[in-house]
Amino acid sequence: MQTIHPIFQTLLRERPSLSGMAGDLQQAFEILLTAFQNGGKLLLCGNGGSACDCEHIAGELMKGFLLNRPLTQDEKAALAKAGDDGKIAGRLQRAMPTLVLNGLSGMSSAFLNDVEGELTYAQQAFAYAGPKDVLLGISTSGNAWNVRAAAIAARARGAKVIGLTGETGGKLAALCDVCLKAPEHETFRVQELHLPIYHALCAALEQAMYGGAQE
């Protein structure tokens, strides 16, 4: 039987409706952990509330979430060699590299105007993604075309794809290495479940990557 991370066990106890996701949660965690441990990065995309969730996830991964993340001595030494007198090294934190494809308004608006607006995420995914990376596409229906196009572009570059959707997974599910399907249909209900799901993933990744004492 697959071992489930203790953080996911707690999540599933607190939210029994998610119990069917245990194996998929563990698989998504392992895909992301492998990417970060091997020097890869996470690409995120979604629309509306899901775009806000992308920003939220990036915030938890790019700085301390539940744990301290002080730089290593080697990282501090590299900063000192580059000219830091200690003020930078003492304040920076270790991070899991994350890119939110909802940004870059100049490039996105230019691509929308000159080429095809629904492919702005795909354009970025095709440019950024590589075999060590992961794309996490968030769509409550699983049918958002721009998110699906980004998944296709990332897959073409050799990246893994994780979906975060509603109960059916929609058309996105077939493009994913693993699809986390929140067991609801209404958009706001799906979004209410997405938050504890990705918080658990972020906490488990932080623990695995950095350990240490809680702040």
C-alpha cells in the first residue's frame, strides 16, 4: 500500500470528502519534490479565482511558509563573494522556484493582440518548460482551453503536468500525469477545496525540502 505523507493524512481526517484523493495527492507531491530536488521549477496557470490561487501557491513556495528557511553557508558565502556585507544573506530565504504564467502583462497583451490571446500561457510554457519541470494547471471545470494548451506545450517540452480541477477533471485530466479532482461541481465549492489541497502540498514540500523548526 502506498505510504501517504502525514500532512495528507491530517488533511484527509479533517476533510473526509477528500479521502478518495489520497493516492493522487501523494503522487503529485512526489512529482513536485523530484522536480525541486533536481533543480527544476514549477509553472502555474489558471483564470480568475484560479489565477489568484496560482499567486497564492507561489507565495507559499517562494518564501517561508510554516518553517524557517535560512540560506546555507555556501549560499551565504556566494553572496559575500558577490559583494554582500551580510545584509542580504541575513534576510533572503531558500525558495522552490515558481513562475506564475498569469503575469507578464506586456508580453501577454502583445501576444493577445498580435497572435492569439488564448495561447499566452502556452507560449510561456513552451518557452520556460523543460524535462526537470512541472506545470500545475488550475481549472475548476478542467475545460479551460488556455490551461489545456499550456499543458500540451509543457508536455511537448518534456515537463510533467499536474491538474487541479473539480470532480470530473474535464478535458485537462487526460493531459495530466496526475489530476487532483476536488469532489465538487460548483465553481466556488471547488475553489473552497482547492485551498486546503494546495496548502497541504506546499507544507509537505517545505518540510521535505527544508525541515527545521517551525517559526
